[in-house]
Amino acid sequence: MTVAIDSTKAEAGEGRRKIENFDDILPYIGEAGRYQWFLFFILLPFTFVYAFLYFTQFFLTLTPNQYWCTVPELDLWNLTDYEKIAISVPLANEEELKMEGATALSRCQVYAVNYTEILASGRREADPNWPTKPCENGWSFNWTTVPYASIAAELGWVCDKTFLSSAAQSAFFVGSIIGGFIFGYIADHYGRLPALVACNSVGFFASVGTAFCTSFWTFTLSRLIVGTAFDNCFNILFIVVIEYVGPKYRTLMANMSFGIYFAFAASILPWIAYWIANWRILSVVTAVPLIIAFIAPWIVPESARWYIACGKMDKAIAMLKKFERVNKKKVPQEIYDEFQISCNLALANDKSADKYTVLDLFKKPRLARITIMLIVYWLLIILVFDGHVWNMKLLDPDVFTSFSLAALTELPAAVLLAIFLDRWGRRWMGFMSMLGCGLFSFLALATPQGGSRVAMAILARLGVNIAANIGFQYAAEMLPTVVRAQGVNLIHIIGYFAHIIGPYVVYLADVSPALPLIVLGLLSLFVAGLTLCLPETLDQELPQSLQEGNDFGKEQSFWWIPCISSTPEKKKIYRKKIGATNAGFNPGSLQRIDSTKL
Ligand SMILES: *[C@@H]1O[C@H](CO)[C@@H](O)[C@H](O)[C@H]1NC(C)=O
Ligand SMILES: *[C@@H]1O[C@H](CO)[C@@H](O)[C@H](O)[C@H]1NC(C)=O
Ligand SMILES: *[C@@H]1O[C@H](CO)[C@@H](O)[C@H](O)[C@H]1NC(C)=O
């Protein structure tokens, strides 16, 4: 993070830099002025939207670990839960003990006897030799750790039906793939702002609609529709804000704000769920931030870059003039004129770039290898991240606290990234964070159940958080300019498939309780190794053509570590050249750079 102060130089007039692209005009209208700070705060409610959409379903379908078959006959007698369990619940059989989060007592079987007769005879203890049968009258839950009945508890998605919760979660992410196409199309053809509003409105109505669901199918359908809003609800605005903020302030204003807001939103969500203690009301309350969609047209600026990209130059200039006014700057008309001419030129050039498609990434062998490695890297990181999120409920009965603490790791992740990413480079930092993630996953297995194990899992989560933040920027920096946007989009979309299978990682526990963490640990170590096979992008020029993309990083030595073997001068020259600390945001391109965060 380099917060430079030389932005005033641009106004000196004489010997000024030519206005070639959007980033060149930013210093004139203010790179981090009042309007940008306003946008910085506008990101807050949208980050809440993002975090709530991502994680609310976890709490809508959360069930307590302890449950047992309900026996209606027992209600006629004045019995405590303990007495009911003592008379009706057998010990878990071997098959059940292997299930995720198993308890010593059976959760799915009940003694098949006539309780009225037995209780009448004065007996209060079960005989283990009695025959058993599966539950027939639903389940009773121990509400100590999870103080409310989620839809999963209401509809009995337990025992052989636990997969229904995961299926509904997958439906959500299937929805986000569909939404990605729909709102992506709207964003490209009708503007970023209409897409943002449409997307958040759909999310709002579907979230409220979720509260009225009474069956698996209605619930899954409404979650699928909520899912269509996921990630565009925030991403579109995030990209617009990044575009308007000067490159030097991007890490601070965009990435840091995301890290801080997201950590805050995701860590209070469990407590909102806890205090509301009603899944229907929770679904409505978490939809509240989405209301921002209805006032967005008045507070969110349309992307000037989008105006330029579709040739609406006058509207783009009007937008910039608004920034000029709010930021209290004075920009001579000639600057705008020059900008307009450059943009028209660039637009013509961009048309020639249009002939490239995502398939071009696979036409050159080395570039194809890099692309595939990037896809695998991103897929596995999402899988490990989601795996750790869902796995938390197996590790700790008090999921609210552990979920909240795990979400807070986004904060140290943001700080560590700000300090080290531009020193150690993407490659070594990605390697170390995933190595850490893997090691802590195994350490979690080695420590006894309880607080210390949860702490290890949270440290593992910190590792994957850092790697996820690096991952997306890495891809944007490594793919050649002509196919960068398409390539990044491809990786993004394929990443959703990892979201879809993520919730099932916990079912590995049905095979063996240790398996989820073993698998997450091994995957992390694999990703760590994979990172070392990718070229470093720090202090490198962004590749432009396909050939440059293919040759990218060929000359790098395996052991090259930027902070040791790169001189400050080299870095400075490079930064000046691209005008950014965050090269991933591709200064100067008129094309939409899709960017996402976990
Ligand atoms: C039920 O049992 C509890 C204690 O076991 C007792 O205090 C209570 O009076 C009983 N109620 C009835 C209606 O028998
Ligand atoms: C249990 O036994 C009682 C008395 O013998 C009888 O009235 C009742 O129908 C029996 N219940 C069941 C479910 O068989
Ligand atoms: C419910 O869980 C709490 C805490 O885990 C435990 O103390 C209590 O005995 C449980 N109640 C029943 C009925 O098993």
C-alpha cells in the first residue's frame, strides 16, 4: 500500500502527462476526494448484502447436533427430556456412530415397544434388548446450543435426509451461476447501475419470500432465486468504485474496506441469528440491507468506463464533471477534450481486441497450462474455504462463536496482505498461506476436541482467506490483456462449481470423522505446491499479447523471492509504468474487469 502524495503534480499543467486513458484523468477530478470517500462508505451496506447472502443459509438450515425420536405417547406422562431419552432412545449403532457429528445415543432409532404399558408398570429405564425401529413421529432437539428451530429442524432434514440442507445450499450457488449470466448481460447492455438495482431487488424479494416456504422444493426454489443475486449484488458496485479510485488508493479504499466490512458483517451475522432465534424472521431481517437497492439509483454513480465503452462519451464526461464538482476541483475543458479523443481512439483499438475469445487461452501450450493451473488453484481454494466454513459445525457445538471468530480472520488477512503482498510477491505468499492452512488443518486433527481444535481450524481459515484474496488478483495479473476479462470471468464461473460441491465436504465424515480435515489439509498442501509452479507477477509487466502471456515468467528462477532479490528501484519503475500497486485492476483498459472476493 503506497499512499503517494504527488497527485497534485498533475495539475501543474506544464509538461503534464498526456491523457491517454481513464486513469490519466483521475488525478484531475481527484483520485481520492470527497466523492470517492462517499463511495467508500456506500460499499458498507453492499458488503453486508454480500456477507448475508453468502452465509445466511447456513443459519437457516442449522440443526443442533443432539436430537432424538419424538414419541407422542410419552407426552401423556409428566416426563423430563432426560427421562424420555432414558426410556425410549437406544444407543447409537455402529453405522450411526460413523455419521457426521454423531452422539453416543441414537438419533434415528427408537425402541419399538408399547410405552403406555411399560410406563404403567412403573418402569423408567429402557432394556437394551428391546427391538428398535426408525423414528416415525419426527424428532425432538436439544436447543441448548442452537436456540431456534431452523427449516431443517422443522421439516426433519436429519438422519438420512441431512443432504437436503446441502442440496438447498447447492441450489443457491447454481442460482448464482444463472444470475452471473443474466445480470452480467444486463450490466453489459443496459449499464452497471440497472444491473445492480435489478440484482439486489431480486435478492430482496426472494429473501423475503424464503420466509414463507414450507417445503423442501419451495425453499430450494427461493434460495436458487436468492442465489442469482449473489456476488453481482456487490461485485458490480465494487468494480465501479475501483474504477473511480486512483490506482494508488485502490488497495486502501477497495480491498481494505472490503476486508474490514466483510469481517464485521460476517462476524455479527451469527449473533443476529442467535438473538432473533427464528429462521423466518432471520430471512427477512437479513434481507434488510438489500433495500439499499431501491435508493441506489440516487446514490451510486453509473460507471463512466461503461459509458465510454459503449460510446456514450457525453454521459461519461457528465459523470466526471459531477466528481469534479463534489471533489471541488477545477478541470480545464481541454483536458476533457483530449480525454474524449483518446477514448475514441482506444475504443477503435478495443474493437480489434474483440476478436479474441476465451478459447485463445488454450491455443498456446504454456499459456494453456498456466490457465488450467489458475482454474484448479481457484477451484480448490473455494473448496477449501467452503469446506472450512461448513466443517465448523462438526468441530464445535457452539457454532455461533466459532463462526464469528472464523469470520474475523478476514481482518488480519487484510492487514497481512497490505503489508506483505507487494514485498514477498504473490507466489511465495500464496504458498506460505496455503502451507499454513494445510498444516493447521492437520494440527487441528492432532489436538483434542474442544477449544484448541477450533483455534487450529480458525488459523487454517486465516490461511485460506489470504490465499483467496491473492488468487483473484493473481489471475488478473497473469492472463494477457487481450483475453484478461474473459479469462478472469471463466475462472470466476468455474469457481462456482466448487461452491456447489463445498457443502458436501462434511459428508466425508460419514466415512471417517477425521476425513474432512484430512482432505482439506491435503488439498491445501496441493494448492501450496501448485502456487510454486506458477510464475511470479509482482514487479512484472502485465502480458499484453497471447505470445507474451505464453512466455510470461519463463525466465524466472524457482527460488526468486521479490523482497530479497528485487531492488526498490526496479519496483518503483514498474509501479510508475503501470501506475498501480494493484496491477490486477488493469489500469487503462476500457473493458470491464471482473473481480471477486470470497
Ligand atoms: C411434573 O413433575 C415435576 C417434577 O418432576 C413436578 O414438579 C410437577 O409438579 C409435575 N407436574 C404434574 C402435572 O404432575
Ligand atoms: C398399548 O397398550 C395399551 C394397553 O394395553 C393399549 O390400549 C394401546 O392400544 C397399546 N398401544 C399401541 C400403540 O399398541
Ligand atoms: C443439551 O445440551 C446441553 C449442553 O450440551 C447438556 O448440558 C444437556 O444435558 C442436554 N440436554 C439433553 C436433554 O440431553
